[in-house]
Amino acid sequence: MSAEFLDKTSSNEWNSFVDISPQGSVFCYYEWLEFSTDNDFQILVYRENGKIIAGMPLPFYSTNRIRLPVLTQKMGVLYEDFSDLKYTTKLDKEKKIVYDFIDVLKSHKKSYSMNFDWHFDNWLPFYWRGYEQTTRYTYVIDYNEKDLDLIWQDMDQKTRNSIRKALKHPLNVLETYDLMEFYDINKKTFSRQGMKTPYSYEYIKKLYDTFNQQIKIFKAEDNSHNVHAMNFYISDKRSVYYLMSGADADFRSSGAQDLIHWKAIEYYYDKVGYFDFEGSMIENIESNFRKFGAIQKPYFHIYNKSILRKLKDIAKIILKR
Amino acid sequence: MNILFISNLYPAYEGHSVQEISYTLHDIVKHWVKIHNVVVVRPYFVPQKKRIHYERSFLLDDVSVYNLPVLKDWWMDAVCGEDKWDVILIKNENDVIIASMPYYIRNKFGVKIITQPPLTQTNGVYIKYPEGQKLCSRISYEKDIIYEIDEKLKELKIDYYNQNFHYTFTNWQPFYWKGYSQTTRYTYILKDLSNLDKVYGNFNKSKRKYIKQNEKIYKVYKTEDIKTFYALNTKVFKRQNLKIPYSLNLIEKLDKILLEKKSRVIFAIDDKNGDTICMLYLVFDNKSSYLLMSGTDPDTRDFNVKTLLVWEAIKFSSQKKLIFDFEGSMVENIATFFKEFGAEPTPYFNISKTFSMKGKVSNLVKPIYHGFKKLGK
């Protein structure tokens, strides 16, 4: 038993493993890796009695810099559900697996920088192999803890008012299949902030075609069919993720975005366990999610830096001065 | 108006063991306070390890007791030296303290830094939350406090800041927005010692086997001999080519005050010749015990002997209904040793920030130095 690369013929086996792993998500599916890396990836798996019990997707494997593809929230290391194991056994097992994975990365001189699912809770084996870690947050509504009434009550007063206002306007929320329309409004949102859209239309078209069944685009429009805002959601067996959005600057104060979120929260309520806003470390965005009463879930960002890279960092600091 | 200022004779927290003499005093005070309309004030110590005790202001015998901040903490006095530490206090609009952050400040080679004091696992920010606070308000409440702390840290004109936070502190995002860095470390904890058989059952096999075979061979006893403890500890560090990170003077000072506060116990084991081969220094308050220091004679043939002392310390903590905190280590071997007692790794935050060029350089020199040392090997 040791780490090995997954064979392409085992892609279905991998996807089923992703479905049962507590750390698994849509971002780890074989097809996600295919589309987001343009087929430049490997998946390390660890088998026990022939069965996959752990895995580590490695996007952009040929480049020596393992990192997250665009629009990908997290990958990291996935385990089978070890919660029935005795605590020390679980820790030992995780350590053995992570060491085996790291051995492969080190022998192929790959640097690694990755976000982990918030169910991954022990990074010590990475630490002992010289990796570094920091904690980031995502904002999640746990459907198992609250019914819709309680979710509504836990929301910030201002957000509730904004939704009420949007309903009174009236704004209607409906599903759309027009990806081009979405991309246009999404792009405008970026350019308004002086930013380049970090992905092309072709990229999200590929995403949309691959995961058609799991994607919903909702838009809010008024009675004259002016589109105020659009949100893009993708779901897996466990969660729904708020992936992208766009809003028209002319209707910024109509509360459309809040209304879409609320309708989406309602829509997914009986379909998945978690509504995941996909955390942001950006201050303004974070406060928005918080107002929906979402819980802060800490997750790990784990990375390693070569000495060369550390020297580069120092040079940067000195040059800046 | 009459004001009564109570010293530490008065119970500081619920369930605090009260001695007969204070019972009598309480009774007298209780009546006197009611008749003369007296305002009762008690010192609100800067929370260190005993943070929990001071979180509530409370009613005792129908007398409401007001907390008055006192910038004294014997632990920090002992480990830092009285003039080498201070505390940042954050007050709300009613002038009530809602957060505090004790810090140890040092000047090394002209670089002014805030860092962890010796032998102290956690400093960082302690926050008092209003009751029934909504989750979304809680996070902005934390943000306001932390932003204020950042302002006060800037005023201190330090070059570098680095502190470990208590494991109940989980939201470091406001620090992130102010340019701080964070990483997760682990302490090892046995939370529930109410059923010792169960605790013992969670030890791994080799630990249980060792205890069974050696319990009768060695005799664990309590001692007051801090000098022997220090000598043994020095030997342990020396064997690993390390300098012991604390002086005898510091240990004696700390031990004296811990003894006074009845907050420590030292366990030891001798070999057949009567030489002490292993010692363990346990500190405790009314919530938790902390394995502060321990050492096994590097010359002894039995390296597992510490297992017996840890087991003894766990039994001791169980009697006192405490949580057992191994005071985690990020060192692999040590973590493995703790894990074998069934202890759960509990994450806590290390938060740091470089405030100046000086701080940056001194910080960068370290990893490069170690990096080159590694390369040389």
C-alpha cells in the first residue's frame, strides 16, 4: 500500500470516492480537473485492499507548480470517512498517507499551494515535512441546523429589508440558460472595479457544458425585463457553491443580489446540506456573507516555499524600500 | 458613599474553595454592606491562564460585586519580570473592559519585539462577549476590538509581533485585514477525565503494557525539590546540544509563587540507587492542569519511565476534575508521545506581524540561516 497515480480508466471509481469523502467536492471530480487544467493534471491515490481510501488531486502537474485552477475553491487531500476509527489510529493513518503523497511531490520536485476543505482538520503531517499553513474562512449556512424560518431570522436586519424592498419593487427571480448574457454582466462587474475578468467565455462555457446538470444561473429582473443581477451556483451531493455573479451598476441599490441569494437559499434547502458562499478574504465581500447569518468555517491553505523563493521574497522587500 | 475594596480573600469565581476564615469575613461583610449601602469592588486581574474565572461579573450572597481592573498578574510577573510586560485593555462606551491582551515586550539587539514569554503557552486577546449576541454581530464586535488593538500595538512602536492565542479564539480575519499572518499549531488535550478507566483504555497498547509492568517497580512520589528538577532538565537539554531556555532564577521565582498559590505539583521517580531519573512539573488552576515541564535523565536505560509520571499527573487531574493539557508541541516525537495517551490535537493560532524594516530583516535572517545550515548538511 502506497501512493500511486490514478489511471484514467479509474475515473468513475475516483468520482464515487469524491462523493463519499467528507473532504470531497465538485472541484475534485475528474471532469472538473479535465476542464479546469486543460487535461494537465494527475491524481495521487492511496489504496487499501484495492479500494481508494485517500486522494490528492494535482492540477498543472507538468508545470512543477501545483496550484488551484481558476474558479476552483479547494482540492487538498481527501480521506475516506475515518470517523469510526479510534482517534490515534485515525491520526496515524492520515500521517502515513500524507507522508506518502509528499514523498511523491518531493521526489518530483513539485511545489504545492492549495486550499483544503474545512473538513480537513489536521495539517501536522505537512508541518513535519516542512510545509507552511495559514487559516482562511468560508461562509456557510448549515441546512441541518436551521430551517428556512430560522435562517431568515438569523439574517441581518438590513439584508432582510433589502430583500423585502426588492420583492416590493417588484423584482422576479428566474432561472436562465443564457450563459453569454451572464458572462456579459459578470464581465461588466469586473471592469467597473478596474479588474480584468480572470477567465474567458470559453472557459466558463466548458464548465457549463461539463456540469450542466449541477449548475443554476438565477437572474433578477423588473417588470420591464431589465436584468438587475445574476448569480451562478454549482452543486454537488453535499453543498451548493456561489461561484460567480454580476450586477448592473444602474440598479445597484435595488437589492437584487440579496434577493437572488435568498431565493437560491430557498431553492437548495431540500437539495443539499450546505449553502457555501465561498469565503472571501476581502473585507467588504466577507461582511456581505456574514449578513446572511452564515457561519464562519475555517479552512487550511497549505503551501511550501523553496529556499530560492524565500530569497526572492527578501529581494522583493529590499527592492521595495 | 462607602467603597469596600476586596482583596483576593474574597472568592474570585464560582466554586472557588473558601476557607473558614473567609466564610466568617463574608458574613460580616455581607451584613455591613447592606446596612451601610457600600459599593463592593474586587480586583479584575488581567486574565492569563484563568481567563474563564473573570469573564462574568456576578452576584454573591445578594451583594453585587463590581470588577475593577488591576494590571497585575503574578504569572506574567514571574515569567517576564515585572517591568517587561504590560496589557492592552479595550473598553466599551460605558468604560467597561471588554477585551484585554497581555504582552511580553523585549529589546534584542535594538529590535523591539512582542513575543511569547517563557513557559507560557498562550497570550493573545481575551474577549468578553455580551450575552445573547447574534453570530453576525459577534464577528463585527471582534473586528472592532481587534482593529483597536492593532492601533494600540502601532503606538508601541514595536518592530515585530508574535503571540500564541488561546484555542477558543477562532476568528483571526480582522488581523488578516490589518496585515498580520497566521498559522495553526496544536496543543494536546484530554478533555474528559471523569472516567479514568475509559481514559486509560484510550492509551495505546504499549503505554498500557508499560504501566502495568512497571507500576510496581517504580514508586512515584511528590517532591518540593526544584533544584534537582532544574539540574535534571538542564541535563536533558545539554544532551541534545541545546541551551536550557529558562534560568534557575526564573524557575525558582515561578515555583515560589506557584507554591504559594497552591497551583503546582512536582512528581518524581527514583531508580534503584536512589537517583532521581524522571520528574514532571504540573501547573493547575480550577479548570485545567498543564504539563509545564518534564525531564528524563538521558543516562537512564528506561526512557519510557515518563509514562508513569504522566499517568500519575492524569490521575491527579482527574481527582481535581480538571482538563489535562499537555501544552502541545509541534515536534513530531513529542506529539507522538502525547497522542499515545489518547490526547486530542486541539488547534490554536499563532499570529504575527512585522511592523518595521528592522523587524523584517531580523526575521528573514533566521530562516535563511537555517536554510543554509540545512543545505550544508
